[in-house]
Amino acid sequence: QVQLVESGGGSVQPGGSLRLSCAASGIIFSINAMGWYRQAPGKQRELVATITGGGSINYADSVKGRFTISRDNAKNTVYLQMNSLKAEDTAVYYCNSRRNGVPGTTRWGQGIQVTVSS
């Protein structure tokens, strides 16, 4: 059974930083692409960043230069370091795993709230 458990969310002032973690179990972590998505109230879920098993990384334009995704295959964990946070980064952040090219393997975490407010 696949489980993705996010941690590290919370409230922070504009310009602050947070680091999200997602611990995975029930998958062969090293061969899964991992990602972070977010959903703000009244908006669709959107991609934030992804990292493949081989380490290829993709970011949404809105977070480039501020957010960094990384993974530790020994700990089955993916991270999202978020710096220079803005009010528009406020959302529920979701961890995602999938096997590229293998249908039916996408899994989601339960989501974690990030609030950026003064």
C-alpha cells in the first residue's frame, strides 16, 4: 500500500522560508518520479516542481529561483525548500509519486497547508 506523508507546512510571513518533506512507503522510491503540487482556494491544482528518479528537475515559472526540490533515496523522502515566500504561495501542497510511462501508478499525499501572511 502506497503512502505519502507530508510534513513541514505552517504559517510564515512574506519573505520567509519553509521546508516541506514527503516520506514515501510502499513504492520503489528510487525509480519513481516525485513532485509537489498545490491548490489555492477556488483554483485548480497546479504543478510546483517535479524530480525524476534520475534527478531531472522541472519547476513552475512562478517558483523558479525561490523553491528547490530535492530527494534522498536512502530516506525515501522528497523535499521542497521554499524561500522568499509570497502571499500567492498560500495553498494546500500535495506530494505526488508516479512511475513515468506506467498508467495507474500516480499517488497523492493528503496535503499540507502553507499560509503566507503578514
